[in-house]
Amino acid sequence: MAQPDRVRDADRTRAEIIEVATREFADKGYAGARVDEIAAKMSSTKRMIYYYFGNKERLYIEVLEHAYAGIRAIEQQLDVEHLDPVDAMRQLAELTFDHHESHPDFIRLVSIENIHHAEHIARSTVLGGLANPALDVLTRILARGHESGAFRGDVDPLDIHMLISSFCVFRIANRHTWGAIFKRDMLDPAYRPQHRQMLGDVLLDYLAAR
Amino acid sequence: MAQPDRVRDADRTRAEIIEVATREFADKGYAGARVDEIAAKMSSTKRMIYYYFGNKERLYIEVLEHAYAGIRAIEQQLDVEHLDPVDAMRQLAELTFDHHESHPDFIRLVSIENIHHAEHIARSTVLGGLANPALDVLTRILARGHESGAFRGDVDPLDIHMLISSFCVFRIANRHTWGAIFKRDMLDPAYRPQHRQMLGDVLLDYLAAR
Amino acid sequence: MAQPDRVRDADRTRAEIIEVATREFADKGYAGARVDEIAAKMSSTKRMIYYYFGNKERLYIEVLEHAYAGIRAIEQQLDVEHLDPVDAMRQLAELTFDHHESHPDFIRLVSIENIHHAEHIARSTVLGGLANPALDVLTRILARGHESGAFRGDVDPLDIHMLISSFCVFRIANRHTWGAIFKRDMLDPAYRPQHRQMLGDVLLDYLAAR
Amino acid sequence: MAQPDRVRDADRTRAEIIEVATREFADKGYAGARVDEIAAKMSSTKRMIYYYFGNKERLYIEVLEHAYAGIRAIEQQLDVEHLDPVDAMRQLAELTFDHHESHPDFIRLVSIENIHHAEHIARSTVLGGLANPALDVLTRILARGHESGAFRGDVDPLDIHMLISSFCVFRIANRHTWGAIFKRDMLDPAYRPQHRQMLGDVLLDYLAAR
DNA sequence: TATGAATGAGCTTTCATTCAT
DNA sequence: AATGAATGAAAGCTCATTCAT
């Protein structure tokens, strides 16, 4: 029984490093994050970061992989086949809305990765082949909506996904400059219901057959 | 005649530093950008950066101020009072769409500034008080559209601005991760007309009085 | 029967470590060799190196001792008493020539040890007292050659040994810089017979009574 | 006059770094040498090493280039055309003998470079194209000696150079292991005349026409 | 006898910044 | 107004070694 415990310790150490590093990278960016700072904020030592991840970049890539893993499960919360396409579409949008709002670190990591031209995603064996399952669900909803006569049929699912993502991501990613310029915090809970409603309305108004 | 020339040389040196630094910061982020690299890419020397800007942060702030200054002129291209509100709305959206597409460095600087919690905007005397004139134009269009019966009246102009911005910014800011995950370049010219059209449609469908 | 087997396993493990470490030290030098690298190249683990040898330096010393042990058997291949002194001398030289050529790792270890001022030889109980038996054989040949009137009598056997060694060692030890500067590989098989012949000629011309 | 002084300071700083680094690399080898140690032994700082040389390897390469530069002037001390070939040959050998004895750091650097498979010479633009002028002089002496009937004509100048080098290098390069095994310091001044004489005799006996 | 996890000390290198002229 | 040389502080990373079982 000694072996499993040690293995669990190793996993625990790895997991803690990923967790602390996620916060640090999301907060400071890749170049701005300090390996020493990550070490200081965890119960293990800096040496362990190099023991498990080899270097800063590989740690960052694993942080990215871990962060992206979280979003893959979104669509599984949606029982799309038993829902009216209109309801399904709104629910899918709101699921994204809620997910992004509750995962600001993920959104920030994505921003950071874009600053780096997504070079680390390209370098990741995991993320390179990541198909977004939410897109399949969306495609299915659009098809069923078109069949039922509720939706127009000339839309590209990926464009709809872009519309949803842009709205949900923007609130989080551009929160600070927006707040500085317009003196309004897009994430102020007071605006939340109105924005969440707005997203669904925008989508459904656009998709509505005419 | 010596003085003015020297002044003009000084202005030219400043301008070149800003120009090179804009590219460097936009490309690498604030922490990732290197003062040495900026110096190497310009015709003047590193010492001049410190002579004119004091330190890296103040240079970055001036880069940001310079970049934001560019966007303020957008709405001036729009003769809003002589246009039908529906046309004016579509034109305003397309103006933003076009501007952002042709100013990727600005969008990237905004992303970078958000990574840094907009702390430099807060520190800038210029940017702190920056009111976005586009918002006034937008407010005016929405009011006229509501008066004419074309638009619904229950929308917050800033939310509409957010909708436009999110769509226009997302294509640029998230281009690389999107491309890495979905294997499609959002900025591929082939998609441009369709996205530009889509933005206007989304807006007008949503704003339409019902 | 368990004990002997374990002992044999232990010997086998030790032998493998020595073997792998010899290659690694000879290839990279003492400071350049990595304990991790040695461990990675063997079937056992890094911990075993410390288990059997205590530390890197003691491992290196044992590698050195093992390498020097190989050369002690050289002169035993020579049936010196039944040979004409001239033939014996040439054969002894060629034996050294052949041995060094076929043991480049030994030559490299000697170079490395010289870089370290032979401090590890001094620290080795085995090597400190190592008398080179080849020298006895050489001394005997020179004496018999002088008695027979073939050789001059005013030579120091150790100087002759130095002459032989310098020629045989140089080809191996300085192969790479020589090749880089003169664009000729001293170990190219095409030159081998000529160099081997030359060594004997040089020796016998010098030793010839006049 | 300010510029030249600063330039001289820069040159002086570079020269001091090379000088101290030569001793350190020659003493400890490439991997064993410490940049910190080099810095500690000079009047400038560690940062300057990186300012002028970029990294440890480039510093080592420049050390090597500087060390090799010293040996190129050897043959210029020899007025070969006005000497009898026999005398010229002995003088050339003694020049090499003396040079190597008085430049043990150079010999050690060559040994070290061989341990590294001469990879740094290969990487050096200077050393890659280094022709050894001493070889030209040697070729000339051999030719004149053959013409005069003093020397045999079937020898390759490079082989003769190898014979000279091996003898002169061996005393320095293998001094420590030799001393440890045979309890005799090859560089003991007491042996110097005898070895110097021996080298010339060996050479001339071998080259003598018969 | 054996081993995966862990580590302190120290290594090379980088970077924004300032000095001296 | 301009500049090449210099630098302190700290960054990322490595290495021989030991711990805990």
C-alpha cells in the first residue's frame, strides 16, 4: 500500500503546482509570472516545478491544457434532444455565459495565449487535436431548429459559436479597460441578468426564420 | 532656425520610439517586450528611450495613449444626422468592424492592458478621462431610431456598444486560439463580408421594434 | 544458493554502472558527465550509483581504476625473452600503438584526469601504487639490445616509454583538434600502417648504436 | 579624446576577461570552470562577461581563439632560409618544445577542447580556417634537406609535425598522470635539456638519408 | 537490495536601468 | 541632445545528493 500513497502524493504535488500556476499565469501573463512566486505560494518547492514540468513553458502548457479541459464538458449539461430548439439554443448560450463568468482565469489564459500567437497550443499534443464538442451540439440544435421551421437555414454553426463566444468572452476579457473607459464594471452582478437575457435575445432574433 | 529643427528631430525620435514600441508591446506583451529589442529595431539608441520616457512603464503608457487616440476619430467619419437610423446603425457597426480589423495592434494592446487589470490606463492622465465619443453618436442613433419607430426603446446604448465591440474585438483578439482549436482563421478575407454583414444583421434584428 | 546469486546480481549491477559511467566520463569529462545521464543509460537506477559508489567522485575513481587495469596486461602478450631485441622493441611499440587505438576511452580518461591534475589518482589507493609492468619489459629489452651491440646504452627506459606513449597517445587524444585544424583524421585507417611503421622506425633509428 | 579612452577601456576590460578566463578554463575545463569564479578573479563584474561575450561558450571560444593565435607566430622566429636544413629542423623542433613548455595553459585548453570533440573550434569562424604556418616552414625545410641529400624524401610533413607535436604536447598534457604513476615530473627542469636534445636526435635520426 | 519523490545550493543568464562623458 | 560602457538584482534552471518506504 506504500506505492499508491506515494503516487497520490506525486499527483497531489503536481495538482497543487498546476493550481497555483494557473492563478499566477492568469494573473500576470506568461512572461510576467515568476517561477519563484509560484513556488512561494505552494507547499512544495520551486525545484519540484522543474522536477515535474521541466521548465516554465511546459508548466504553462499543462496549465493551459488543464484549463481547456474544463470547458469540454459544457454541452454535457444540456439534454439537447429533449428540448425545443429555441430553448436549447438559449440554454446553450447561457451555459457558455455562466461558464465563462465563473472561469475568469480560463478566459484570461486564452487572452494571454493569443498574445503569444497560440504558439503553446500548437506545441501541445493535447490541445492541438482538441475538437470542441459544444460545436456538435450547436450544429444539432441549428439543424433541428431549421427542420422545425423556427430557425433560418443559412447560418454557419461556427459563426454562431463565434457570436456566443465573443459576447461571453468580451465581458470577462475586457472588463478592466472597459471599466476604466466607461466607468462601468461589466461584471457588476446588477447587469448580469440583463446581459444574460440579451445574449439569448440577440441570438434568437438573428436566427429566427422570416 | 536651429531650435525648431532640433525640436522636430526630437519629435521624430519620440515618434519613432512610440512606433517601434507599439509593435513590440503589441507583439510580446508588456512583460515580454524588451527595451533592448525596441532599441535594436529603431534608428536611435536605447539611451533615448530613457531620455524621453524615463522608464519602460511610461513608454508603455504613452504607447497605449497613442493607440487609443486613433480610435477617437471613428465616429467623425459618420454623417449620422443625414442618415436613416437603420443605415446609420449598420454603418457605425461596420466602421468599428473595419477599424478593428485594420488596427490589430490596438486590439492586442487592449488585451494586454486587460491582463494588467488596466492599471496603466488608471495611471494615465490622458486615458483616465477618455470619454468615448462613439458612444454619443450611438446614443443619438438609438434615440432617433426609437423616435422613428424603427428601434425598440428599452436598450442601454452601452450594452449595444458592448455587443458591437465584442464581435469586432473577438475576431482579432482571439484569432490565434480560435484558429488553433477550430482550424479556421477568423480573419481569412473569404469570411470578411459574411461576418461584416452578420454583425449588422444581428444588431438590427435585435434592435427592431416588434 | 540465494546469497551467491544476489552477490552476482550486485556484481553485475556494479559492472554495468562502471561500464556506462566509463563511456559517459570519457565522453563528457568529469564535470561534464551527469549522474542522471549515467542512470538513464543503464538498466538500474540512479539510486544504485549512490548505493554502490557513494558519490560521483568515487564512481569516477573506480572508472579510472578499471580503465588503468586494462593496460597492465599489455606486456604479457610479449614473449620478450625469445625475441631479438630489435624485434621485441618494435613489437612492444606496436602493442602500445594497437592498445591505445583500440581503447580511446582510456586515453580520454587519462586526458581528463590530467585536466584535474591527477588528483583522483592520488586519492585512489589502487592507482597510487600502480607500477607499470611494461616499463620492466622495456628496461629488459633495452639492456639486452645494448648487450648485443644493437642499441646504444645511454638511454633512460622511461624516456623511451615517454617517446612511445607520446606518439601513441597523441593520435587518440588530439584527434579532434588536429582534424579541425589540419583537416586530416589521424585515426583514418588509411594512415594506420604508415604511422605504425613510423613509430617503430623512429624508435629503432634513435636507439641504433653508432 | 574621450572616445579613444573609452574604447581602450572596453578593450582592456575584454582583455582582462579573456586573460582570467583562460586561466580558469585551462585550470578547470569547460564544464568545471565557473563564470562566477572568473568574475571574482577580475576587476570587472560577471555582468561584463555577458555584456562582451554573450555566454560562457562564446567566452570559451574566444579564449581558444586567443590561445591559438599565440602559436601562429612560432615559425616567424626562424630564419629558415639561411640555415642548414639539419640545423633548421632541430631549431624548429626546439621552438615548439620551448613554446609548449612556456604555454601550459594553451596545451591544457587543447586537451579540453579534444574532450569536447573540438566542437568549439568547429563553431569558431576564426579557428575553422586556421592554417598552421609552421607546417609551411616544415615542408620547406624537408624539401631543402632532401635536395641537399641530408634527408630522406619519403616523409609526409604532417607526420613529422605530428611527431614533434606529440613529444612536445605529451610532456605538458600528461604531466600529472605520468607523475602519479611513475613518480617523475616530466617538467622537472633537470630533465629539460635531455628531453630537448632527445627530440632533435629522434627527428634527425629518423629523417637521415641512408 | 531497491526505488520514486524530493531538495539545497549554486549555476548560467537576463533585464531594466544608470554612469560618465 | 546624445551615447557606449557598465551594473545590481533577480530570473530560469541544473545538479549531486538524500529521504522515506
